[in-house]
Amino acid sequence: MYAKLFAQGDDPLDRMFVGTVASLKQLAEKKDGSGNYLYPDLRLSLWTQGHLELTAEEREELIKADKERRKKKKKKKRSREEEEEE
């Protein structure tokens, strides 16, 4: 509920992860069929909190992946809104 509320105000937060550090680290390791991390934002968050070590290169790749995820999400949202208007 809060993530949706923040997202409406253009807050960069668009989803939240809840769990123990161990369970979040396990979730952060999951990859899709192409070998990309499913939750780049979670990995970055764990790094900022000191729970995950990342190189500068890894951080840049995660930032790029999260930007792509957000673009896809916005595109999907616009598409749904256009369908509702029709």
C-alpha cells in the first residue's frame, strides 16, 4: 500500500521487501532465465546497508538494470491506462 502511495507522488520507491537479512539476501540472489538479477534494487539496498559487497562495476550494472525495470513498469502502466480509456 505504501509503495503505491509513494509511487503516485513520483517518489523513487516503487516496491518494498520485508524479511530477515538472511531471507532478503537469498531473495536478492535470484536470477531470471537470462542470468539477470530479478531484484537489482534489493541488491543495491542491501549494499547500502552494509549487508552485501559489490564492486563499482556491479553497482553500475544494478543501477542500469533497475532503471530498465522501472521503464518497463511505466510502459506497462501507460498501456493499461490507455486500454481503460478505450
